[in-house]
Amino acid sequence: MKGDRLPAFLRPLVYKSAGALKQAEYWTTARLAMAVLWGLRKLPADKALDFADRTARRLGPKFGRHRVAVNNLKRAYPEKSKAEIQAIASDMWGNMARLAAEYIFLDQIFDHEPGKAPQRVEVIGEEIFLRIRDEKRPHIIFTAHSGNFELLPVAAMAYDLPVTALFRAPNNPYMAEYVFKTRRDTMGELLASRAGAAFALARVLDRGGNIGVLVDQKFHKGQKTTFFGRECRTNPLVPKLARQFECDVYPARSIRLPGNKFRLELQDKIEFPRNASGAIDIHASCQMMNDIVEGWVREHPGQWMWFHKRWSD
């Protein structure tokens, strides 16, 4: 036996034990998270969300992901002071905590009714929601991990606009089950991001349906692009599908407002760049989406997930 290499007869036992330990860790983590959410549910919505925000601002800097966020912020905003960087990171943790807690208060938070004056949620682009709904052809809506992006498919349902939303399930299977059930009950059809998801989305578009996609995550085999001036890899899925089905593409975003309120914006369709042959230019279109998302993040930097390992370096 060389070094610490295991004998062949021991490997199945060790791997099985490691797998069991991981499952136990997932189960314990999920139970703790559920207990926290159960406790928050006992409070009025506004108090629960404010409490989650304050707690996350204190605890967030203790995690390794905080260092990732601060490093990303320093490189994205070299002109900002240390205090300004820490303030944005703190806002990010508050936003993340609110996002998690808002799952259990969605029925109270999303009070928007089309055609009526806004209470907690205002919608910019109502006429676009209605136009897409009434057009008998496929559409793509893309967004980013900013504000409470989960409210966008809820808004689509309020306008009777069916959207199949692609989402990345948590690694923890117990949390994934909870999140999927919560989302499914309020957000319409969902599709987990995994092998074969692109083909499933293509089938939705092929039958004239609509899809929603998050476009601000690292994709190891994606197009080489830039985001905040740094090289990153971007998933070419949206422009590839838009080229295949010649469907309109719409940017949408969520903005968190003071007082546990929100502004949801469905912006008008964009025209992807095209190459000499007239087909959609995949690389240029990926960069275009990055530029749109970067503009959103620069407007509200504390509402984006800076602890993502978005960049190539």
C-alpha cells in the first residue's frame, strides 16, 4: 500500500461511511434551518424580516464567504474605501437573510393585484406582462440574483403569464425539497438546473411557452466575457435558445425598497447583436447580458450575491 492509499477491500466501506456522514450533516443543517424559519413564522412578517436582517449582518462576516465577497468588492470597486466595501457586504448579508425569510411570508409580501395601486409590491412594465401573455409565441425572460428575484415568477402568475423557471437547487437535498415545494406552490412550473435542462427548456419554447433564466452565475464551459472588467465565463444558453427559436428576450429585475417593499421591473425586449450572416452572435450577446446585469448591480450593489465565485480568477 503506497502512502495513505486505502486497500481495495476497505474503499466501499469508507465511501459509504463518508456518504452517510454527509447525509447526516445535511439532515442536521436542514433541521436547524427549519427550526429558525419556524421561529420566524411566529413573528409578524415585518418584525421577522428585520430580525433576520440584523442577525445576518452580525453573523455574515464570521463566514469564509464574507472574505470572498469583500475580495470581489475590492476588485469591482477599487475606488471605494474599506468602510464602503464593508457596508456593501453588510447590506448583502441583510438582503440574503431577508430573501431566505421571505419564503415563509410570500403570501403576505406579494400583495400586488394588476390594475390596482401598489402596496408592498409595485410592478413596472405591466403592459409588457400583458403583451407577452397575449402573444402566441415563445419568450425568454432573464434576471439576476438581486433583490428578491423569486418574486418575478410570482408576478408572472399574477398576470396569468405561464413561465417555466430554471433554478439551481441547493446541494442539501432536504433543503432542496423544502425550497422546491415552496417555490412550486407560488411560482408555477419549475425546472431544476441539471443535465438535460437545456433540452427541457427548448421543448417549452418549441411548444410556444415562456422560460425564465438566471444569467449571473459562473459556467465553467461558458463564453469568455467580462463582468466589472474582470474575465468570467457566461452560460450561452439564452442566446443559443433565442437564435434557435427566434424568440424575443426580456430583462427583468427585482429591487428591494425600504419598509419591506419591492419594485419589480420587466423591461422591454432587447435586440441581441447579430453576425455577418444575420444569426445571433452568441459571444456578443453573452457580453450584452453581463453589461445589463452589471448596470443593475452598480445601481444597488448591496442587493447582489457578492460571495458567488463569478470570476475566472
